[in-house]
Amino acid sequence: MKKFHAVLLAAILVLVSSNASAADKQEYLTVEGMADRVIAHFPRAEGLVTFADEKTVRLDIGSADGLKPGMTVLLSRPGKPIRHPVTKVVLGSREEDLGSAVVTEAGEAGSTARISELKATRIVDGDICRLPTGPDKVAVGVLGNEYNEVVLDRLLNALRDSRRFAISGPVNIPGETAVDASSVAKLAGENKVDSVIVLTTAPTTKQEETNVSITLYAKSGDTVEAQAGLVNIASEVFGETIQDIPLVRGERRDFYRTEDIPMRGTRMAAGRITGSDKTEIAVAAGRRLVVYRFEKGVLSELWRYEGDMKDDYLDLECADLNGNGRDELYVSNFRDGLFMSFVMEYDGKDYKMISEDLAIFMRVLELPGGKKMLIASGMGMDAPYSGVVREYRWEGGKLAGGDTLDLPSRIKDPYGFVALDLVKDADADAERDDDDPLKGLEYVWVDDWDYIQVLDSNGRRLWKSPDPYGGYGSFFELPEQKLNVGGGEERGKVKGRLILRDGPDGGKEIVITKNIPMINILRRFKGYNGAEIYSFAWDGSRLEHRWDIKNIDGFLADIYVGDAANNKSESVLILTEPTIKVKKASNKIPLGSVESIKNLVADRSSLVIYRVPQR
């Protein structure tokens, strides 16, 4: 029996190992390989050099291949083979341009040519000769606004490198367009081309993998070649190296825009602030509030507000919670040791204060299904926050506090968490309604040490990240006399934003920022030397990494994911602050205070737009 068990265990291990090995050997297509199949439909006369001296070459192609005396042939030499890094399959080779020659005699199966241009030391037997023809006119169309730019770049580069095409485009084809013979023929006619290539990409749950479809059409709209498959962008490494570093063709270009603004922005919110169909961006900086909009590639300032000299806007939220079609601006303000928050709204002509002197700090919480609710907390007796978080609603034109939210006991304030349905519970889903919108939900929360925790509705921890994230820089400090209990914690942190977005598999992704600490340069304060952005999704037992953006300069103060540039494309907008200055501007401010920290930071910041890496 023991022998049987041992044999059975060995068989299971072999099967598991075999399955794992098969999974590791995922077969990928390459963009260049797909492009080669397209290029093959546009043949040109090509042969080899069979003899060469200093002035003359003999070729193995002739009049049967279209050669005539006086024609120019291009001469080249194949370089090192380009191999797939995993399968080792030869993908092609890079050719060295040797020059050209003019045909002097053309037999049926061979010809002689005089070297007219020599770019190498000499021509040798086996070099390639090719008869150039007029470039074929093709249009390259990309379906939809969301596409993988690296794939598009590699396709265009491969087509251009073949020297066979006059390319129109890339032309954007609206995502709702039905790509059929009629629409393709129309596209070909508008661009005056003989062929159309349509590229479609779709993201997967892995940042480096993309589903790619490339279809070649005749100008009549008939399909000539259709191919589709999975492409691993990171694996397309060429056989050549520079200083032992593999060359990768077409690096990822996630970042594409930056705009400097003349103030130290600390918080940002984006939405339909004026009620238009455009995304507007509100930035808070100390006591200043400025609304911007990207339009046709230009960042314009729409409105500016300055509050009391002692105001400090520590959080900024944006949502239409009173239902009038325009997003309100919810500003959590700290003044003279007190919470003095307010709400402003655009009335069609100007921005008006619609609620003020609120002794709460506010935050807009997104709920499953896209609903939003305003939650808030007041000041505590022995801590910056009371530990009680309530929902607030508009009633009769006024903001009124409602019931206390039944949050996990670890969560003491409105910031640093999102609520979502990670563990499906049919009973909780059925009971969840407007009176109890958080019923049965789980929480992804950044704790006070900047670790990510996943909590169930009862506060039980389901998972904790092995590494810290967060690194938030907004905080306020209560004067000691404001605390009713001696020895209480006087410094409160306003944690940064976590974003929920729809993933390619239909589930939710959690986007979180990470400021990378440098050293502790001041009391209870860390300097930062850069930032990163991560996207995670729940796999049933842990948060799984989906994509990231790294090497961000400066301190990342806030983030928004959506159509920030008003170009109908999802992007990642971040607000960054500069690094710490070396010299203090004033010696009158005590080292280690909130004001001293602010005094060390330059009075400027940047709005930076990245493409979502997962395409």
C-alpha cells in the first residue's frame, strides 16, 4: 500500500510539474511577426549576389523578375538573427544597407549591374539584391480610443522598415464603428489608398500582455489577411545588445503630458464642476482653490478663490450630491486649530458658497454600482478625529448629518479606504439598500503605518500587504490646549486617495499611490525622493498586482483616473509637488512644526498625465 501511495504521489507531482511547465510556456505572437505576414502580401523582386568585384556585381534575378537595363537595385546584407527570448524561434534579422547598383545587362534568369553607391567595404557573394518599386499606399486604422501605443509603434516601424509602403495614418476608427467591407472601402477612398490595415488591441489582467488583432483589407473592403493572438510586450527582445543590455524595440511610453502650475498644490479633484460634458480639475493649495480644464491640448484656468489667511485646505472632493447636474466642491479646511470646512458650487455664472463653517472633515465615498455618498468626521477630545464617521446628505438645501456608519473599528476617520464587494454574499447583497449601503462590503484600507489591509464587514483582517504604500503628506496639528484629555495625539493625517476602476475582466481594480521615503529629515516627517502608482485586484485570497507606473519625480499629492485631457480616453492624472529645498526661507519658524515643513517646499507643482499602462 505504501508503495502504491508513493507511486500515486509521484504521478501527481509529475502531472503538476507538467501543467506548470505548460503554463510557463505560453505561446505569444510578436508584432513584427504579424507585420511580416502583412508585408508578404506586397512582394518585390529579390535575389542574391553571385559574383562581385570592385565595380560590378552579378545577380541571380533577371528580366523574368522585371529587371531592365538602367534600373537601380538595392544591395544589403543580413545581420544577426533576431530570436524570441523564450522560444528561440528566429523572428527575422536586421539588414545592413550596402548601397545600390545600376543594371547594365539583363538576361532572363540573371543580370549584371554596375555599383553606383557603396556604403560598405565591399560586396560579397550571398549579399541581397532587391528591386525597389513604387511604395504601396496603405492606411493604418486603430479601432477605438483605448489602444496599446507600443503595439501601434512597433507595427508602424515594421511597415516603414520594409520600405514598401506610403502610410496614411494612424487613423482613429471610433470604437462603436462596425468594421465591415463598406466602412473599410470608405476609409480607403477617403485616404486614397489601395489597402487598409486595421489594428485592434484589448488589455488583459497582466500589464505586459495584450490581445492584438491585425487585419489587412483590399480597397474594396474584402479581407486579405486576418490574424489575432496574445502579444507579450516585455518579451520582444532583439538578439543585439549594447554593453550586454538587450535591445528592446519600442519602449513603453506611458507619460505624455505635464503642466506646471504656480502654486504648491496639495489636493486635487476632478469632475463636471461647471455642469458641462468636460472634465474640470480643481486644485487646492493652502488657502487657494483653482479650477482648470484641458481643452484641445491646452490647460486653461477657469476660476480662482482665496480664503482667509489662516485657512489650510487639506482635502478636496468633487461630486453632484444635491442632484442639480453640477459637481459641488467639498473643501475640508483647518483654521486656528478648528475644522472650518465648506462647500462651493458653480451656479451658471459664478462659484457660490452653499455651506460653510462646518466642524467636520469630509470625503466622497464611491459605492458599488457607481453611487456616491458624503461621509465625514468631527474633531476628537483626545485625538484629531472623533472616531465616529457619519453620512451627510442634502436636505432642504442644507447639509445635514445622518446615521453613524458601521465601519470596521480599525477605521477611525473618513480617509484612506474604499468599500467594495470582494466576497460575494447573496444575503448581504439582497439586504443592502439606501439605508444601509455598506451592508456586507469589504474594505481596502491603508493603515496608520501605510500598509494595505483588506478587512471584511466585521473588521476581520483578510490580508495585509508585505510592503508599505501610501506615504501621505497632508496633516494638521491641534494646539495642546484644544485637547480635552492630556497626553492625547495632536497630529492628524489626511490620507490620500484610493481609486476604484473597472478592470478588463469585469472586476474592480484598486489604484493606490506610493511615495518613496528618503530619510527622516524632520521630527515625524519623512522626505521623499519619488513616487509610484500601483493597481491591484482581489484574487480571492490576496490583492494581485495588475499594473504600475514608476519613476515619478517629486512627491505625489493626489491622483485621478478618467478622461482628464477631454480626449475621450482614460488616463491617469497626478498632482506632484517638488522635492524638498535645502535652505529654510525663515529662521523664525520652529524646526519640526507644520509651518516649517511647508516653508521648505517650493511654491509650485505639476499636473502630469500618464496613459493607463494596462492596454
